[in-house]
Amino acid sequence: MIPILGLVAGVLLGLLLDPSVPLALQPYLPIAVVAALDAVFGGVRSRFDGIFDAKVFVVSFVSNVVVAALIVFLGDQLGVGAQLSTAVVVVLGIRIFGNAAAIRRHVFRA
């Protein structure tokens, strides 16, 4: 129940405060969101598998976002930011769909 309340509070605060992302950070936001979603889906999967550990989840969440942002930053510095961004999204997308399939198998027993 606490995570749901936190989600609702976060959405309400976002709607009320209308935060803006600085222009310099805008290329990194979509990658950070996909990396965070990967960690969340991994956490849900591990919860269904009975091996969830909050410490591992937090470290995974933070490290996924930081590593994905660093890869995109490196790509920007090398002049291939779009290609590396696409690669990060593809790899994390595959992981997200793999975790979603495992969650679906747990939920629907199929």
C-alpha cells in the first residue's frame, strides 16, 4: 500500500509543481526512465520469484540509471549519441520484455 500512496503522491506533486528538465539533461531523461523501468520490472519479477531484496533493488535502480546515462554521455562525446541511445533502449527493452513475460507467467500461470 505504501508504494501506491507514494506513486499517487508523486503524480500529484508532478501535476501541481509542473517541474521542467534543464535543456542539457533532456537527452538523458528518456534513457534514465527506460533504465528505471528495467529495474522496477526486475524488482517485481524477483518479488514473484521470492528472492526480492530491497538493498539489491535500490543498487540496481541507481546503477542502471547511472550506467545508461554514462553510455549516452559517452556517445554524445564521441558523436554517436543517437546510436548508443538506441542500443541502450534496445538492450533495456529486451530485458523489460523478458521480465514482463516472467511476471505474466507468474500471474496467469501460463
